[in-house]
Amino acid sequence: MRIPLLLGAMMLAAPASAQLRVDINSGISQPMPIAVPTFPAATPGQTAAGSTDELGQRIAEVIANDLRSSGLFRPIAQAAFTTQVSNADVLRPQFAAWRTVAAQALVTGNVTANPDGGITLACYAYDVFAGVELTRQGFVTTAAGWRRAAHKCADLVYSRLTGETGYFDSRIVYISETGPRSKRIKRLAVMDQDGAGHRFLTSGQNLVLTPRFSPSQQQITYMSFEGNRPRVWLYTLGTARQEAISQSSAGQFQGMSFAPRFSPDGRTLVFSMAVNGNTDIYTLDLGSKRLARLTSQPGIETSPSFSPDGSRIVFESDRGGTQQLYIMGADGSGQQRISFGDGRAASPVWSPRGDLIAFTRFGGGRFAINVMRPDGGGERQLTNGYQDEGATWSPNGRVIMFQRSSRGGSPALWSVDLSGQNERKLPTPLGASDPAWSPLLD
């Protein structure tokens, strides 16, 4: 759902002595205590999503949960509050009352029912100890869009207090799994990054794998076994149209195609295709249908991922005898290995910041999520589960989502930040694998 932005935004600079900030680069041992009280109704009213009083409570809960999930903030329980917020307090908070509960920051605002049936959410953030406003913004949306407005408020607060872009107003596409391992049903599913708004996109009649968002978030590319022919497909959100990508300007694809991903501009697909016993990486221009082969080494070359500027591609290959990571130009030039050390390396994905590559490291009977620089240096391990794989980056490049499998159990989605300290499990109705994070929504 699209949420039209805004009546307006006004940013007020605080004095230098009151620049409240979370330093996310030094590691967080104690999250910042933050108060998120119920947002009062500017004027009591009813909407299709409930009364403005009810929405004020739910909006505060979503904002608090978003900030808590980052690991950087500790929302204070509302039961500890010595005061609540009235409309007058939104612009003139009772800072002394919030100091008594040790809140360093206050997030507040109000909810207005608009004549057209929509709502306006006003979002404010304050430095409690300095007693100054840090930022404010208003969001106008339909009543059904209240949750997205709450995510946008959380993004505003996160951005102001960390100096980084937020990531809460985004979605996850993944593979929903159910049934025995020998007859697993796998469906495309999509949800908000916090697990809300969940819906299935495919019926489960055909096995599907590796879904990935387009930069516009309006399409998903994935692999489907429909008709017992494994190949790359496109799913258009909104219309639910499904289209097989099986033909180029030179004719029908000759073999199985899989592991697709969009280029940063959304005009090109990069994927693997098996032809005559060899698996190589190809690109397909979605406009001209021009197919280009990028690799030609013996073996299996797969899991390609573009750099954010579209100039390079990281991929995995067993050309040297074991699965390892390689980088090449977007035209296939300059191929070089970047992963070394013990074990195998697979399923690389480039950070949207461009500074790191996340991947799965296999070794000692365990799978872990590791990151390293594009030159192969600075490798470090972020997770230590039994079987952690399938990394995907948050839109701001600060959080990684992945699938975790336990012995005999169903896979589940987890996330971890770049410190490796803030792991959390995401709620899904069934088993879950192959996550892919969308860019920030429009």
C-alpha cells in the first residue's frame, strides 16, 4: 500500500550540548532508554481502522517494537510512566516527569481523523535531559495505512538518533514451508519487516525458491518448478501476474535457470543457467531481451549479486575445487577469487552501502553468516547457529536477515545486526526460508 507523504516536515536543530545520539559504530552494551507513550487524539473520531484513541495506542506499540528490535533502544514500559501525554504535552512535554523514569528520549505525537476518512499522524522526538525538540514530521495516509505511518515515525526517530537511514518501513519476501521434508510445500509469502501484514502469493502447487525484490518493489523474481521445468519467473505485486523468463532475443533458453536477482536499476536480471552440463552466470536485459553470458569456467557458478552501483557482481563458484566467492565486472571481466581460509563460502549478497558482502561460511559441520570487505579482507562471523544461511541486508545495510534451521525442526527467519549481538526471531505462521529484504517503501 502506498502512503502519500506528508503535510510537511520541519527539522529543528538542537544546541550542540544537546545533540543526543546513539553511536552505532562502537557497539551497544546498554540500549538507550526511550519513552513512547500512547499518542493522543488531536480530536476524538472514528476511522475504518478504529477510533483515534485506539490508533494512538497501536501506533505507539508499533513504534516501540520497531525501536526495540534494532537493539539500540530500550522502550520503557508504559506501566512505569508517571504521566501520560495530552495534546498540549505534544508541543510542551513535561520533561521533569520523563526524567523521573530515566528516559533519555521521548517519542510522542497525535492522531487526527481527516474528513476524507484518512488520518494524519504527527510524530515528534525530544531530548529529555536537554529539554529540546530533536525532530518532527507529519504523515497523511488512509486509515488502513496507519501501521506504515507508525513505521515511518520510527524511521524518523532512528535516523535522527543514529545518523543512519531507518529500515522499518520495508517488507520481506520469503519461502513459506510446511509438510514433511520428503514432500515439502513451498510458497511465496510477503510481510512487513516486523511480521505484520502477512500474505501468501502462490498456492504451493509448484515448488518455488530464492525470491528477490526489484528495486521498485513492484516485482519479485524467483525460481519455480512449474511444469517440472526449473526456470526464473517474475511476479508482479498488485496484479499477481506471473511470467516465466524463458526466452531471449536469440530464442528459448536452453537449460534450467535459477538464482535470479535484479540489477540496482531494475532493468536487468542476473541468474545462473545450466547448459550442456555446465552452469554459468548470465544477464538478461528485460527491455531488449538481450542475453549475455558472463562466465565460462567448468563447474557450477551461481548466486550472483550486484554491487550497489551496478558495476560489479559477486558470485560463488567451485571452479577451484570447492565453493568460494569471486568478483567480476558487470560485463564478466576481471574475475578474481576473494574468499580464502577454512571451509567453503556461498550465497554472497552485497550490502546496499557497498562496504561489505554477507555470505554463508560452511565448516566443521556448521553453517554461519559471515561478512567481509569486497577485497576479501576483514572477514568476521556474525552468527553461530547450527545451520544459518541465506543472508539478506536491511535497506540501510545495518541488519542482516537469514534462515536458521535446527536439527529436525522447520527453518525460521532471524536477524542480526553488524555487531553480531542483537539476534531476534521473526514471527511467521509456518516454517520460513530464503528471505529477501525490500528497499524502503515509497
